[in-house]
Amino acid sequence: MSGSIKLGQFLKLAGLVEDGAEARIAIQSGDVTVNGVTETRRGHRLSDRDVVVVAHPSGEIGAVVEQPGPGR
């Protein structure tokens, strides 16, 4: 799967968490969903257009995976 990204990496890159430690805790705590389904694997590979949401004490924040390609 060329160009795919792991969930833990995406959380950091998208600014949904501060660092890798926070990503690990959020994922293991069940606070992260991918396309509406709780995901507890930090190494889960994301696909283009996946919707990732993190539940924080202040509310939920999310981002959509957009893989680079022609016309982007």
C-alpha cells in the first residue's frame, strides 16, 4: 500500500495530539475512531478519505486523510 500512513503518525501530523506518547495513550484508551469505529492499534494503516476523530476532555476533534496524488 504505497503512501499509506499509520494511525499514530497521522494523529501527530494532523495535530490531533501533541506527541507520540499522547497518541499511544489516546489510542489505547479507546479515544480514537476511524470512520466511526474505535481503533486501538497504533499501527493501523489509514486509507485515503478515512475520517479520524479523537475524543478530548474539551470535545472531539478530527481530520480526514488525504493522500497526495495527481491534481492535489
